[in-house]
Amino acid sequence: MSYRPEGLDDAFTPAGAAAAPAIGVVGWLRWAWRQLTSMRVALLLLVLLAVAAVPGTVFPQRGQDAAKVTGYIAEHGAVGIWLDRLGFFDVYTSAWFSAIYLLLFVSLVGCILPRSRQHWSAVRARPPRTPRRFTRFPAQATSSSSDEPEALVRRAPAVLARGRRYRVDVHDEGAGVWSASAERGYLRDSGNLVFHLALVGLLVAVATGQLLHYRAQVIVVAGTGFANAQTSFDTFERGRAFDPARLEPFTLRLDDFESRFDPVTLAARDFTARVTLTEPGAGPSVRIIKVNDPLNVGGTQIYLMGNGYAPHVTVRDASGVVALSGPVPFLPQDRVYTSRGVVKVPDVSGGQPQIGLVGYLLPTAAQTPAGSWISIYPQPTAPLLVLSVWSGDLGLDTGVPQNVYRLDESGLTQAVDSSGAPVTLVVRPGQTVTLPNGLGTLTFDGITRFAAFDLRRDPALGWLLGFALAALGGLAASLFVPRRRVWLRAAPLIGDRAGGPVAVVTAAGLARGDDVGLAPELGRILAAVLGHPVPITGRTSADHDARKESP
């Protein structure tokens, strides 16, 4: 038989003790809201947002290069498929990134609103009344004066307000004792709020820009141009709320491209694209686009992002029919413009293999002692095409988009000579060479320049700059503006005052955080009020805090 003391319940709790109330759904919601709107959670979400953005710089993004994403998935198999399902190829529009973004927004708003109300009340409130004792403050001073306490204290507002921006309140404490309390540094708290408001503004501006922006890239060969339409661009990325029908109507033609290089170091000195802009209701106008000097057309910024050479080639098939004729851009690989490119030749006569020519354009070609060809200067003083030949089905008739700068060699056959070595074509401007295996002929007609343009429109860029500057200013104010309180008390001196001081003056100062300038500031204030220097007993705010916490 077990024994249980009388007066205890089954849980060994005193019979008269009140049970703790259940938190309930509302209580849990309030607790979750307090946690979400705490500063530590806001900082955690900010760090988490930065970490969540990292995959967007590591993995290819579908909005920027869909073909590269497809190739990555095909290369990595199941890993690529799972990464795609988890949104790692659309990081900035994924559900998990958006969730962190929205939680950070809500957390910041929840932090700012109550703090704004508190700050507004503090700004409107009077400075705190003068404490009874000054001995516990980090900066203190005691002196005497021949002035009456009231006259002495009433000089303090002018000294504290002029040039020092203190708000001052004068108190009559009775029995001839007068005091003044002063406070400054509200700009510190205001800067903190401005910083957090600017962060919210940045979040809103970024979200707005992501919804309403568009960005496009296009390569234009000299003598040709493009219309500002989605179908004209090599790549096109837009926000969910942007309608391509709202693109500014204009056309741009690349008339000429000039480049200058240092003859010794080969470093680039200048790139200039001369273009002809045609807008509705206006005649053609010649414009100049340089690096970091974009052309603005109705809010659309057109940047010069790259340049190179486009050899003009003519390929005839085995029956003598022209299968391809025109400039083909080759992409520069180094500072001497060794450029790599692919020439894809379709079957126009029927029943013949498609041809792929892969190789390099050397603007100023020179042969090494080993017999290989290299470029020694970026300008086209002695251009040369060095190409290998492939044939078969290039997939040009499937309707599937391809990267024009890559050749999928699977399913193709490389041309070889009688010894089994790959055939390499070396062609100079004006030359015609015969393709191996009776594939036809190739003529190198000449060389021309091309320029790569980047078109951007983001209505939030100005707001982003404004909010970023506001955040910087608010952060500077919250870090460098001192938050100080100063108190001054003057009491009549008891005893014989004939020919001597009539008042004893005590003062104290308090700062938020560690403020090494508090004691000198208090000394300057007392010297201005009393008319003579006063020694200050000073400790740092850190020493003051340690003293308060010591037993």
C-alpha cells in the first residue's frame, strides 16, 4: 500500500496551487509574432537571405541561359533533376527564396512600427527630470559660484541649446534649489529607424524591379541592326509584370566600330560604337556608345558590353549551290583576340550531310617554330581562319534551339586525311579551299567587326540608389551621433556668504554606450555656464555598467 501525504494531488502538487493557464492558439500566435519581429530574428533572416542567394551565383539560372541549364541537367542526371525540382535554377523566383524575402519584410516592418511610435513619443517628451543623486553617473563635477542658483541655472539653456543642440528643461526644486536637465542625440535613434526603413524600401524596390524590369542581349555585325522587339534579341529576360508589348519602339544600326590598343602592352584603350538610332516621329540620328557611357532611349539603357570579329564566309555544297553566305561572329578568347567560333552549314540541296566548321580566327596570325598558328596582335592586320571539319546531322532541322557558339559532336564525323589525322583548313581572306570528302568549298570573303549590346530597363534603379544612400546615412548617424544626457543643479550655500560663493553647483552626464567624449563635453558646458574651468571626475560608460553589475 502506497502512502501519499494529505493535501497533495495526483501530480504531487499542493491542492491549493493554481494550475498554469494554457497558452492557446492566440497565445502561440502572439509568441510567434514577438519572435518574428525581434531584432535577432530580423538579422538572422537577413543573413539567411544572403546565404540563399549564393546558389544563384553557383548554378546556371534559367532566366539568363536556359540552354546552359538544360545542358547542366543532362550532364548531372538525377542530381540535376532534383536541383531543378528544388528551384536551384530559378533561385530568385523560387518559393523558398520568396518566403525568406517576405518573412524579412514582415519582420522589419514589425520591428519598425512600434519603435517608430516609441521614438516619436520620446522626441516629443521633455528631458528626464534631474536625479536626486549624481554619484552613480560616469561623469561628475562639483563647483561653486557667486551667482544665485536661479540665475545660474537659467543661463544653462542658452549654453546647451546654442551649438550643442540639447533640449533643456529647467526645474524649481524648492528651498532655493534649481536644476536643469538636458538631452541630445535623438538623431542617433532617428538614424537607426531611417536605416531600417531604407532596408524595407530596398526590399520593395528590388521586388518592384524584378517585376517590371527587362534585360536583353544582342550581337550586331557592322552594317546591320535590330529592332527593339523580343524576337530580335539573342537573349531576353523580363519580370513577371512586364509586357513585351511595352518595349520602346526604335531601331538601331551599327555603322562602325573602332578600337584602340596600347602598341606595347596590348591593353585596351578605347572602344567606340557609332550607331544610327531611328525613333517613331523622328529622323535617323547618329549616336556614340562607349564602355560605361550607355545610350538612353526612352528609359532603356543600351550598354556596349563586348566586341569582336565576324569573318564573312561563303560555303558551297558538293553540287555548287551556296549553302551559307554571310558574317559569322567569333568570340574573343584572350587579349590578342584569338576568337573561337562555329560555322553551321545546312543542307540546302537535299540528301547531303550538314557541315560543321569549328576553329579560330586569328586577327594577326603568326606561325610558331612548332608549326602551330597564334595571334600576336588584336587588330586585323593579317587575319587567318584555322578550322576543323565535321559532317553529319547537326540537328538544324529539328526545330530545337541551339547554342550557335557550340557544336554538338555526338553523331558527327570529323574529316581526316589519308594518314588518319584530322584535317585542318588554313584560309586567308580572298582564298577558296576545297572541303574534304567532297563536301564542297569554303571561301573566306573578308572580315568585319561586331558589337555586343546589353539593353536594360529597370524603373526601380533610382529608388534603389536613394534607399541605399538613405541606409548609409542612417547607419552613419546611428553609429557616430552621441546620445547624451546632462544634469545641472545649483543649491544655495549654507553659512556665511559675505564676499564668497553663494551657490554650490553639481553636474553629471550619462551617455548611451561607451562615450569617451562625455567628460570633456560636461567640462565645456560647466565652463561656459560658470565662466571658469571645472575638473571632471570621469569614467567610461563601460566602467559605469561594470560598476552597476558588480555585487
